[in-house]
Amino acid sequence: MSPPVAPAGWSRWLVPPAALSVHLSIGQAYAWSVFKPPLESSLGLSGTESALPFQLAIVMLGLSAAFGGTLVERNGPRWAMTVALVCFSSGFLISALGAATEQYWLIVLGYGFVGGIGLGIGYISPVSTLIKWFPDRPGMATGIAIMGFGGGALIASPWSTQMLASFGAGSSGIALAFLVHGLSYAVFMSLGVLLVRVPRGERPVEGAPSVLQGPQVSAGSAIRTPQFWLLWVVLCTNVTAGIGILEKAAPMIQDFFKDSSTPVSVSASAGFVALLSAANMAGRIGWSSTSDLIGRKNIYRVYLGTGAAMYALIALFGDSSKPLFVLCAMVILSFYGGGFATVPAYLKDLFGTYQVGAIHGRLLTAWSLAGVLGPLIVNWIADHQKGAGKSGSSLYELSFIIMIGLLVVGFVANELVRPVDARHHIPTPKEETVDVERQQPESA
């Protein structure tokens, strides 16, 4: 299958909206918690059971991105977005059937397994194409798209809440909400399928650098380089540190100020979660765009070094000042989002554009581990400390020290990154989509 080629005069600024239509849709995953209480009450599930579809979806995101990355590179962004559309929307439709028939395993299968494949393929579907269209600003381009994944919940959460209020929180109401989600996201994601194009030549914009500038390394060779695994450590530690706060944000801020003269209410803790989501989304476009100006290694020095300092401030002084706690947490979450958005451009700098999407997919296995590791560290230690009779900020001191240590490990790994040895370079990309003028007619 040949990817769709941009006709003469096609604006590269049509590609970011195509990517956003996919990422804003699959970003619904961050709003799964809206469905947890009604599923628990209507189907008699425990909190652990109601979390299973989301957990499986994140695992499948990492696995499908890793194993499907080469197919995405080979078949192009339209194929990938179509697969993502079919899987993600079908996941909701299968889940709707499961809710309607009260067969919870169908919800796990639909949202978790089938929908999770759509998450992974959809997440990496526009990355390589955006980098090829914006060789002059790859950080900004990927940041625009990946910002959508972070911001998808800001749309999906109130929308899902309103539907459950209108349709009812019983199994039939949940089924109808899942059905509307599946059909609506299919329509919205189809905009990306229709709009996306690959550039016609290796220099898509006059005056911009060639997309073939610098070393070009295949995905198979990339995973045999120390640079790949150093970046794997960098991403894993940065994500672990961010998700450790994100997953337990509401109870964490309540615990920190539980014994103060002004404890944090449930509604205020919900507002704190919203602030963290906004910081996560803003960091994805703000920090990734900054990386185009100061360089990828420097921006990760900021993420990891300043992130460790923010954790230290919370551990030492966080329980004495709400503004300090909130500000430090927002900075950490902005680095969490920025790390996701900047890493594709970092990979492009090291390995070129040849199979950057496939390399990115393999790197996302670091997210799968971090998604388990971050919440496990924070929750297990908090439970253990609570069992020992401790309360308040004492529940989190040890886990924050661990997070600081992990960020230091990531900082060192980033410092060790060097240009890829020339023996891994390929002389000329053989399956590049940039030299499309010989592949398809101008009307394609």
C-alpha cells in the first residue's frame, strides 16, 4: 500500500489538524475514570476490576506501538489512522454490547484489548509524517499532535459525564454512552484519514532542511545501539516520576494538608487534578517547541534536573504551602507531557527520519513499564506507611526520594547520549516515502 502523496501546493499546516483529530479522540483513555463508579454499581465490580479495561488498554498501547511501528512506516499514515479508527471505535461498540448484556468480559475485550490496539497504532500514526513535513521544527510539530492525547480527557470527561447523566448510570445508560462514543469518534477520526498526506519530496518547504539530513538508521539497527536504550531509560524515568503524581493526585493533596488548618476539600482536589491536566497538555506543546530552540539534550536536562528539584521542594516544604505544592506538581506534570512530545524529535536527531515511527513505537515500551512502576511505588509505599501508623505528607516522603533517584538516573543517561556510530547508518533509505515523485503521479 502506497501512502497518499500531497499534490502540488498542499499546505503542510493541514497535517497537524489531521494528527489532532486522532490524538484528541484516543486521548479519551485518560477519562476512563468517569465510567468506573457507574460500572462498579451497575455490574457489582470492585475498584480493581473496573480499572482493568484501562490498564489493559495502556499495556496494548505499548505493545501495539512496538510491534506495529514497522507496519506504520511501511504502509503510511492513512493506513495507520484507518486501523486506529476501526480498532478504537470497535472497542467502544463491543463495550456497548458488553454493558447492554452485562457481560463485563466484553468490556475488557472491547475497550482494553481491541481499543488498546487502536490507541497504540493511533498514537504513532502521525509522528513520522509530521517530522517529515516539519524538518525545521520537529519538536513543535510532534508537540501539537501529542498535546491532543494529553488534552483529550478535557473534552471526553465532561462529555461522558453529561451522557451518563442524560442516559442514566445503569448498564443500559452506559451501553448507550459507549455506543455514542464509538460512532462519534469514528466520524471525528475520519477527518484525519481524509486530510493526512506525505510530502512530495525530501525538501517539503523551500528553505527548510532536507528530511534526509543527518544520519539515517533503520529500526532494527536502532535497538542495537546504546543511544536507544539510554533514551529508553530517560523516557521511563521521566514518565514514572510524572505518573506517580498524576495517578494519585486528588488523595495526595488531601493527605498533605489533612492536618492543617485549611484541609483540601473533595471539590478543590478535583480542581487540582484539572490544573495538572492543563499543565500536562501545555507542556506537550510548550516544552517541545522550546526544544527546537535549545536542543533536545538540553530540554531533557531541564525535565530531569528541575523535576528532581521540584520533588525535593515538595518533600521538604510541600506540606507547609499549598501554592508551592501545586506549583511544583504542575511543573512536574508539564515535564511529563513535554517528555512525551519531545522524544520523537530526539529520536529523529539521533536516527533520522527513515524509520523514526517504528523506532518511536519500540521506545514506547518504556511507557508500559512506567505506567505500572509509578503508581506501584507511590501506592505501595503509602499503604505501607499508613499501616505503620503514619499520615499526611509522611505517606509520600520515601516515594518522593525514590522519584528523585530515578530522575537522577535519567539525567545521567541523557548525559551519556552521543551521536550514533557511523556503522549503524544506512547509505540511502530504500523504503522512504520522501522520494514519492517516482512512485505516484502528481494527482495522487
